Amino acid sequence: MNDPGRMAKRVIVTQSLSLAIAIAVLVWGTLSGKTALLVLGFVLLVAAAAMLGVGVWLLRRSRPAPRG
């Protein structure tokens, strides 16, 4: 059976890499002066950040609530 915590960590790692790619596209667009690359980088950045948030939410949800 799949562990929800492990799956959430996998989402976080994958989306962190996507975030790095988005930042690289933004830098590339800035250096080349191409508006299309800037727009693409921004869209990728927003999508990766949102999915990173989902991964963090899944990770927090997979852990039992502290008692006390």
C-alpha cells in the first residue's frame, strides 16, 4: 500500500525541480529579452508554486495530529 507521506514528499521534490526550471526560463527570458519566455516562465512559476503548496498540504495532512 502506498504511504501518503512518501507520495507527498515525492510531489514536493518533483515540484521543487519544476520551480527551478521555471526560474531558469524566467532568467533565460530576461537575458534574451523575449516576452514569450517571460510569460511562459511566469506561468510555470505559478503552477509549480501552487503544486508545491499542494504537496506541503498533503504532507501535513498525512501526519497524525499531535495530542496534548
